[in-house]
Amino acid sequence: MCIRDRGEAMCKSFNSAVSKLLCNSDPTKVFTVLLKILKKYKDSPDSDSKSLQKLPSLAINCLKRLIRTLEALLPAIRTSDVLLAMHECLLDSSGIFSLNPDGAGVKIIKNLLIELVRSRKEAIWEDYNASVKTHTSGDIYLSRWIGATLKSLFPKGKERLNEQLKEIFLGFRSKETIEESIEKLSELIKANPGFSVDEYLASCSSRLRQFIVDGLKRHGVDISLKNEEEKKKESKDAIQLEGEQVERSLSASDVMAKINKYKEQVYGNTNKPQSDNS
């Protein structure tokens, strides 16, 4: 056996050993360690060591292999710990979000998140609240991705939340049930941080909306009333702009219709002017 063949055999044996190690170790620790490696070396492309430059790719390949067998590993995975590692992986060394949307690291994190959401469904928010939400660096991406994934995979889940919100806001019509409704709304928002209640708040009177916002604050849920007003104004502006565009379009159509009618009166049904001798 030549040296090259021996080298290939050693690589195969090493890869087989690594694969067995990944499948037989604590999956939570494996995921978190791989994500930490990805975080540590993804920001150091100019490293003097070529082997260190290959570590992010190696970590991504290992994560891909684990994701393919994730269904069997899920019962032993502590999802909250993995979500926290994913959140920290998106931060740079200064604690600031460093995101390349087309990067392989971001794609593998999204793929992993999709599989976790597919397994945990709405319960993924419990894991998120227990880990990422309490991190010193506020989340920007994971909650949005979780919400979008839930909406895509389980559209009926959003319908169920909307039904719950309708029942809660019906409770605001009665003084006897208003405090109970605020408590229910705060629990729903805490359990589904990526779900927006903007539409429902915008439909309330300014006095009731302020009362709801103050009540939510007492239950530890902070919703900026200013942001709600701004969103309502932006919605009105968008509708007004759309109306103006439709009006301009209709005006242009009316003008063209009048021009065509005038042409028919002058020239008849043909595009050529009629001869005076005809």
C-alpha cells in the first residue's frame, strides 16, 4: 500500500471515529461545542494557521451530519441550551450581531432551528424564554425566524392564536372581565414573543389602548404605545399612497379613453384620416 492510500485509509478511519463520537456523545454538548467553534473561528479568516481556517467548515459539516439524524437525537437534546449557543454564535467577539445572510454558518443555524421548531412546535417559545430572552445581548434574529418558521410549518397555530386574541379582546368590553383579559393577554404575549398584537391594539380606542398597555406593564410586558401609534400612522400613509396611485392610474385611463374617443370622431374607425374627396 502506497503512502497516498495509507493517508486516505487513515482519513476514512478518522471520519468514521468522529461520526461515532458525534452520535454517541451528549447531543446538547456536541451542538454547543460545534457552534462555539463556529463562532470562535468564523471571525478569524486571516489566521496564520491554514488548519484553523478550515475549522468553521469542519464544524458546519459536522452540524449537517447531526441535523440529518436529529429526529433520533431530539429526546436527549436540551433545546434551550442549543438556542442559547445559536444566539451567541450570531454575535461577534464584542457582543454585537455579525450576520452574513448568505454565509454557510447562518444557513446551518437556520436549518437547525427549523428542525427544532418542527419538533417542539409552540413549545419552542418556552425554551427561547428560558435562555435567549434573558441574554445580556438582546435577540434580533431568532425570535423572528422562529415566528416565520411556525407560520410556515403550522399555519393553523396562528389561526388558533388569533382566535384566542379575539376572545381576550372581547373581554375588554366588560369592566368585570377587563383585568382578567389583561392577565390572559400578558401570558399569551410571553408565551409567543414573536406574535404581534398590533392589529388588535390599533382597533381599540386611545383610552382603552393606554389602559391595556399600562396593565401589561404591571404583568411584566412592555409594549411601547408610541410604536403602536407610529405603526397605525404608517398603515394609514400606505393606504393613502395606494389610493393616490390608483387615482392617478384611473385619471390616466380616463385621459386615454377621451383621446381614443376624439380620434374616432375625427378619423372614424380607422387610424388613417379620411380623404376630403371621399
